[in-house]
Amino acid sequence: MIYLLISAVSAFFGQSAGLGATTLLRPVLDAVSPLSPPAIAAAATMATLCAALISAFFALSKPISLPQEELLLLAVGALLGGIFGDLAASRFIARINAATASLLQNALLFVLIAIPACYFSMLSRTLQPYALPRIWAFPFAMVCGLLASFLAFGAEPVMLMLCYYLFDADDDQAQTSALTVSLFAMSGKLITLLIRERFVLPGASVLIWLLPGALGGSLLAAAAGGRRMTAANADALLKLSLFTSLLNMAAAWL
């Protein structure tokens, strides 16, 4: 039952803030779940994908703010990154013990959330954005897709930051880009995971609770009008994710 609750709360606040359902869920699962790292990654992947599909469904009811060529670059780059990220994660987890894997993954997750948190809270007001050609969306989508797949958290905060800072995107363009990368990166990871595990997901019993929570939280956020949270609330969500990652690092270290 706890999985249903944390999944629903994380999805609702993450989707409302435009930061993705598993920006908070991924470190919380590491904190409260006794599952192995592969099972937690599979659960977080499914929750991310479920929430991304709900967001994409509602996004398709409005005009798409990006040209088709750029969407294709983002989708292909994220898909490839998702495949490579899962392959890297499986090798990484197989070579080290669970405590060390949790420590290193949460350390990387902390960094990947801390950088966007600093950017949105302080640096965005002083740094002048670039306006790179949109062809660069492909390599950045691949890198974000790889990180998203390796950590099973979606990487929406990272992609949003890159869109604002490197491509001078507006809110709609950044949100569409982040959603596309999250959706296709998690799709690539899931396909690779299913093939490697012979279509048996580790920790599948958790999904009975986790997926309805992610579905309900995402639907509630969409029904509430999408991105309604203030910048302060989004900043608080990022800080809570950082704090949870720190706790996970400390627990794994001890």
C-alpha cells in the first residue's frame, strides 16, 4: 500500500511541477523499498513510462510546439540513449554489490538534480541563454536518455535546463522536449530490459501498487490543469529529492 501512496504523491507533484513523476519517486524508492537495485530500477522505469504516456496523451490535444524534424531527433536520440543506458546499468549493477550500487547511483542522481536546482533557483536569472541550432538536440537527447535510463528517473529536470539554457526554448517547447526524451528513453530501457530478462520484470509484484499510483497521480495532475505549481513549490520538490538522495547515500555508506 505504501507503494501506491508514494507513487501517487510523487507523480502528482512531479507532473504538476513539470519535473516528471520519478524525480522524487526514484530516491524515495531507494529509501523505503527493500527491493534489489534492478527491481527498483524496473519499477521506476514503469512508473516513469506510465506517467509520460498520460502526459503525452493530454499534450496531443494541443498543437505541438516543436517542428516534426526536431521531435524526431529528440525521439531517436532518447531511444538510443535509453538502450545504451540500460545496457550500462545492467553491467554496472552486476559488477558491484547492492550497497555500493545504491551509493553511486544516488550520488549521480544527486548531482543531476542539484545542477538544475541551482540553475532554476539562481543561475537562470544571470546566465544568458545560447541559441544553438536545433540539430544539437540529437546528441543532448541521447546523453539525457542515457542518464535517464541508467538511473531510471526520467531526467526531465536536466532536459528542461538544457532546453532553456542551450536552445533558448520557451516553456511549451521545453516541456515538450523533456516529455519526448523521458518517454522514448524509458521505452528504450524497457525494451532492452524485457529482452535481457526474457520478458520477466524483476520485482513485478510491486507494479500492482506502483502503476495505479503513477496513473492516478498523473491523471489528477492533468485534470488540475497541468503545470500549476509555483516556482517555489517546484524548487521545494527538487530540494526534497536532493535530501532523500543524501539520506540514501548516507545509509549506503554506513
